[in-house]
Amino acid sequence: MSINKKEFGANCAYFAALLVVAGIITVFGVAIVAQGFEGLEKLGYIIAPIALLVFVALATVHIYSVWIIKPSYKKFSKLREFLIINSIIVLDSMLSFFIFKYFSPFAVPIAAASLIVSMLISQRIGIVTGVFTACIISIVALPTESVLAGGLNVMQVGGIFVSMLSAVAATFLMHKGFTRLKVTVGTIIIGLAMMPLGLLFGFLQPDPEPLEVFRLCIYILLGNLIAVAFETLLLPLYEYIFRIWTDYKLAEICSLNQPLLRELKTKAPGTFAHCLTVSTLAENCAIAIGLNPFMARACAMYHDVGKMNNPQFFSENQTDGYNPHDDLIIDVSVKMITEHPAEGAQILKEHRMPDTVIRAALEHHGDSTLMFFYLKAKGITEKNLNMDGYRYSNPRPSTKYSAIIMICDMCEATIRAKKPQTKEELEGIVYNIIQGRILDGQLSDCDISMKDLAKIKTSVCEAIPSIFHDRIDYDKAKERR
Ligand SMILES: [Fe+2]
Ligand SMILES: [Fe+2]
């Protein structure tokens, strides 16, 4: 894997920062280890292994996230990633150490760090964070307790081990379509699943008491509940401080109970229905090309929110057969229509929506031509008409999300109007729409690839029959063969 000089410099700086953090944590660990002893010199032999282990663990998180894991759709600067991962590890380690010392090693909430990092950054880094937090607690707590007790306590090692397993298992709850309820219930189920390990460690004790063993199992479940509570407490703070739109928050803004969506539904019901259909298509496309489906859904749900200002000027809202454009001069019609992306972006800014969603609203028509009105104008004049007067005046899609919305938006509207009867007809329409966008240069300002576009075409063609199920007749296509 190649890395350029700038990246190399940044990574060296990162490792230097890791050394500083390792030093701080080492001092913290040593201070705790030193409690109750005459001087640090007696425990000097522990300092070097602690420093080495902390540095290696932190460096592993970094190497794993930067060089091994493929870039995720959630892009953070390395500084933000560093602050998020390490602050969570420190906070969770402190809480865990407290619970380890004064409650039970089996109730250590390591899963909290894994859950939060999985939600904010990625599932894989969440796993590494859980393992690393377990290392930190072992390094900080076990030597002290072992020296105090005169030997290594198997129950303490077992407690940390079981908590670490719970943390790793908890990250898998983040796999797809997680909700707060799923995470809470999932974490309880993991706690229940870990109970046999509590039984195992309990009965390994000399002269095990059934009540004590049962208590260990309850501690495991309790540890997982503490982890969920800590995650619930910290996550909104991290979302706010680092301005991160987690899948939770994105799912919340896509809820049909959101005031802005309810307003859209009331003022422009046709547009609302159109947005719902586009959101289904966009979500499928996002999954196909490895983008965040929640973000794609949010972009689609709000892309036409600017139409709320003048809903009657858009055909999907003209249910009574009256078309106000019939009474307007073409230039006014064009103005009314081309203003909706900028107006939508403004509304979304006022509602503090994610930047990607605002950009999708502004860019979903790019600077494309309103061909219907251009041809209409051409039909009533003999002069040479400049096409530029009939274009949207917005930026072209600058993100893959905006590009997906542009394509899905056109596909939905065209398919609704043309009502293709066969699979071939449908594929032809989608192909022509994508080709048309490419030839018009609308997709040249974003980093979408031909491979992505091929996948988008396939996923739109696959999703359309289930959305417009009464329109596409596959049997006809078979009959023609
Ligand atoms: Fe639009
Ligand atoms: Fe639209």
C-alpha cells in the first residue's frame, strides 16, 4: 500500500502524539500501582512494559484504522479520529477501573467504548477499541491487585476477558440497520449469552458457593446494561461536540414525524410521495456503491423541500388538473421552477441539517436544462434561443450522494411519466438518463466512477418493479423472445 510524503509526515506526528498519550497513561497507571507502597522504585520494573504495551496498543488502533481498513463512508480528519477514540478509551477505562475496583470485574463496561466507536467511526475500529480498553484496564488494575493480593487473581482476569468478549460481540449489533432498541435488547442478549462463562469461572473457584456463582452471572448482565447506559449518555455529547451525524441521528431526521417532512406532506403531498420513492431508490444505490444508506435516504427525503414554497407549480402537486404555467409567460415559469433547489438548501440550512443533505438539495439538478420549457419557447419564436436561459443555475453534484439523488430523481419522474411495460424498456430509460447526465457534464464535478454508475443502473432497475409493481410486465418481455 503506497503512502505519500505528506501522509507519512502526518502519521509520524500521530505516532509522536501517541507516545505523549502513552506517557500520560503510563504515569496514571504507575500512580495507581504505586498506591500504598513506599516508592516507585519497587515497581520500576513495571514501567517499561506498561509504556510499551500502551504505545503498541494505541499504534495498533491507528495502523489498523489508517492502513488496513478500507476508507469508510464516514470520513474524519485523523485529529478528530484520534480525539474520539482516545477520549472514549480514557473515559471508559476510568469508569471500568472504578467498577473493577469497587464492584466486580465481571461488570466492567468495556462494551461502552466499542459501541460508541462503532457508531461514530466504524465497526472494526470499535472491535480494536474494545480489545485495547481491556488491555488498558488489565495493565492498570491487575498489577496493583495482584501485588496487593500476593498473586494473580483468576476471577479478575476472567472478568476482564468476559467483558472484552461482550464488547467485541456488541460491535456486531452495529452491522446493519441498528436502532436504540435493537442495541439495548442486543446487549442484554449478549449479557445472557455470556452467563455460562460466569458459571464456568464461578465453579472454577475452590469451594464455589451457588449464590456467589449466580451473582457473577448477574454482574455480567449488569455490566452490559451499564455499558448501554454509558453509551446513551456519551453518544449525544460526542454527536454534538464533534458535529457527527450518526446513523441514529440520520434515522431520526428521516422519520415521517419530523416537523419539516410533515410540513412537506401537508403543503406538497405529491412532492412528498415523490421524495419517498426517490429515497427507496437512493438507499439501494448507496448500499450498492458502499455509501451510507441512512445519509442517502436523508438526502432524498429532503431534496425537493424547496418546492414547499410554491407547490402548485410542480406537476406532481397539480391534482385538480389546473396547471398555473398555462397562465404564465415561460420565463416566469422557468424562474419559479429553477429556484426550488436554492430555496430548499436555505430551508435545510435554517433547520441545521447535515451539509451533505443541504448540498444534495442544492445540486440535484446541477445546471441542467429545463428542456420542456426550452422547446416550448422555441416553438413560439423564430429567434435563435440561447439554452442558457433555460438552465438551473446551481452547482453540479459535488458528492456521490448528490449524483445518486440527481439520477434517482430523474428516473422516478421519467418512469412515472413513461410507464415502461417491459424490463428492456425500463433498462433503456435508466441507461439513457445516466448517459444524458454524463454527456451533459453533470457528473464531472464528483468522484463517481463508471463502475459506480453501472451499479446504480442495476440497483435502480432492480428496485423499480417493486415500487411500480403494476407497471412493469415481465411476461410480455418473455413472450417477445
Ligand atoms: Fe428537484
Ligand atoms: Fe425531485
